[in-house]
Amino acid sequence: AQSVTQLDSQVPVFEEAPVELRCNYSSSVSVYLFWYVQYPNQGLQLLLKYLSGSTLVKGINGFEAEFNKSQTSFHLRKPSVHISDTAEYFCAVSESKAAGNKLTFGGGTRVLVKP
Amino acid sequence: EAGVTQSPTHLIKTRGQQATLRCSPISGHTSVYWYQQALGLGLQFLLWYDEGEERNRGNFPPRFSGRQFPNYSSELNVNALELEDSALYLCASSVTGGARPLHFGNGTRLTVT
């Protein structure tokens, strides 16, 4: 079974400052990794995914994440945040050998961008 | 391309009643997943349907059930509602096969009073 830990439940950050959201996972099998964003009163939107290949993955809205197999981490970064990045961010994994695409989610990190 | 649509947006029920939530996947997607997002409990996997069959089930009691129709739409039924069933219920769809991201709808907010 997999598990995902997002180390920070809340991250306040000033506008135009960088932000890093930490995600660690544990799994006995190889996994695919995802970051989703949830704006208030909405569903989840895919930011980026790591399936294989380059460990640095670029996503939408200027976000990127780096897969580190030895540290079982998949941290999300953005060099300069905007007010509109205020949202909750979820890290998720799925088993690469599984028949479907069931995701196991971390507990989420709330990002509050302050002017 | 139309996204995943869920109805109703909000649903208010009293304890002991039954709730039915509906989901239409993205055209071409045959897999539907249901998640519960309860306050303080994060996103919990409920059910996975593919090609009309239940493929996997999360750690929820049998009063949570559902089905998938021939057009791949799905409904989630919750019987004998309890107060702790109050949550946002999210539906997601994907094409069949691994390494496919899930596409989520905006959810149904179920409130049990």
C-alpha cells in the first residue's frame, strides 16, 4: 500500500516570492506521481505529472516539480507566486503496475498568497 | 471538450435518508472514480468503475454503493445517511489503462442534518 505525506498543512507566502510545497511518499512498488490544485468550491485540476524520464517536470501556471527516487520525494515549486495561486495543493500517487489509475492523496497544503 | 459534470451541486438530506449523486465523464473516458472529501479527513477513495463493472472499492461500509451505465455515466448511492457522511463527493474520469491522469468534476456537496 502507498501513502503520501505533505509536510506542511499551510504555507503563507508573499506575492512574487518563491514557494516550495513538500511531498514524500512511501510505496513498495514503483509509482506515478501527480500534483493537483483545488480552488475554493471547485474540483481538482491537474498541475503536473511524473510518469518516467526526466526527473524535473514542468506543469501549468509556472509550476514545476522534481522527482527524487532516493528520497522518495516529489516537491512542487514556483519561483514567483501570484494572488491567484491561493488554493489547496494535493500530491498524489498511483501504482505503475495497477490496472487502473486510482490515486492515493496526501493531506493537502493550503497556500495563502499575501499582497 | 466538456469536462466531468456532476449533479446536483448541493444536496441536503436528513439522517437516515438516501442520497443519489450523478456523474458524467469526459467523452471517451470509460473509467469513473468516486472520492469523498470530508473536513479534516482529506480525499478518500470510494469506488472505481470501468466498462460497467466495479473494479475496486475503498474502505467504506456497504451502504455506499454505485453503478456505471452503458454510456459510462455513474451514480453513487449512499443509504441510511449519517451525519459524518457530510462531505464533498468528487467524481473523476480517465481513459482505460495505466499512467492516465484523473480528470475531476466540481463535486456534489452533501449535507446531512
